[in-house]
Amino acid sequence: MSALRFGILAEDETDADALAVLVRRLAGDAQIGIKKQHFGGCARLRLKAAPTLSRMQQEGCAAAILVHDLDRNPENGALNDERDLRRTLESIDAPR
């Protein structure tokens, strides 16, 4: 039996690693594979999320988790508004 595979997209490597630990702990004894991708910042994460999600699906990931900090917007330096950020992330064209 092959392991269930999850994709993790995150701003940086430490975010991806931390979430992978959490997912594995929540899975308990379940066989689980994790494909991690980090982007070196939130702007690149948003820009490359759709094609990365498609690639992860083609590589056998059944689900994906996208992690985006609610920190300063690199475009204007203001704190991100959670509702605006959520709308932006929900608008990413992801495979279902």
C-alpha cells in the first residue's frame, strides 16, 4: 500500500519543516509522504502557488497545505489584513 502524500507550500524552509512535523504528528501511525516546497518569501509563494499545486497533484499528492504568514505586505509595508489575504489565497487557481 502506498503512503498518502501531502504537499506543503510555505514562504520559507523553516515554515515548511515545522508544518511537516505537525502533519506527521497529527497522522500518528499512518503512512504519510510529504512533498515540501518553499519560495523565499510571500510574494513568490503567491506567484508560484498555482503551478506548484498542479505539479504536486501530478506527482501524486492527494492534498496540499499552503502556509502564508500574516505579516507585512512587501508591496507597501503595511500589515496584511486577514480577510484580504484569505481572499487572495482562495483565488489561487488550484486543482480540486
